[in-house]
Amino acid sequence: MKNNKLVLYRRKREGRTNYKKRLTLLKGRTPRLVIRKTNNQVITQIVEYFPDGDKILVSASSSALKKLGWNYSCKNMPACYLAGFLLGKKAQDKKVSGAIVDFGLQSNIPGSKLYAVVQGAKDAGLEIPVGEEVLPKKERLTGKHISDYYSKGAGDAQFSKYRKENVDPAKLANDLEALKKKIAGK
């Protein structure tokens, strides 16, 4: 008697890929806006499917903002928004006009950092089909909530790194707009 055991794909066994969801995304034949969060940054890519392997058309990460003059955290909501905006501007240079969102195995919570990236890419000119009700509010995208929290004098421990680097979180919204203009001018 033969013991026929079905061996799943390695990435499926490791819990790294949901092939059913991936197939659904690929059937649309539209480039995917892939967003991945790490502990320190957000990585964004526009990926197109090819039979011999996916091809990354454009990529940007929130850590790349440091080279452009961003002095704040690379994992907060304004940094995610700017990373999406940077990706959108790079995509326009590569003649990519639209994409569909691919969060992978991450939870897609309305108003989260993942949707901040989507809003940034949309503001840069990418056509992304997404409902307006899931996108974060403008106050959160600009970092007003961080500035307000800092100005109340709360959270001394959270802002100790900014104090060491002589960065004023109260100016976060102004710095975001300045960097956004710099990216748009590129």
C-alpha cells in the first residue's frame, strides 16, 4: 500500500503566503501595491506578475526619507504617508498609472498605517481602488495628533530620542509639508 502524502508549498507551510488570495490578486492582471511593515520602517513596492517570477517595478521605504531630510521616526503614520507619496512619484516616472493593494498576511485595519501608505500613493497620482471610509483622517496623516500629544507635555519617554537629536515634534506637520513639496519637485 502506497502512502501518498501531499506536501504543501514551502511558503504555505511556513505561513508566509496565502496562495488563494494571491491568485485572486493576479487574475486582475494589474500591478500590485505591496506594503510590508517591519519594526523600524514600512517597505512599499509596485510588483507585476510574470510567469518566470514577479518583477518589482518601483520600490520605496520610509527609511529612504532620512536621506531626504526626515528627522522623525520612520514607523509613524506621517512617515508611512510620505513613503507612499514617494512611491507614487517614482511610479509616475516609470509610467505606472495604477495598482491594486496587496497587504499580504497583515491585518488591514481601517485608518491604519497601511492605509496611510495607500493615501500617500493616491495623493501622488496613482489610481488605486479603495473606499474613502478606510483611509486615515488628514490630521493623523500630517502628524497633528503627535504634535498635540507632545505640546500637552505628556509622554516624555516617547520623545526622548527627539530631544537627543534636537528635533521638535511640534513642527512635524510643517516638516511633512516641506518634505512632501521636495518629493513632488523631484
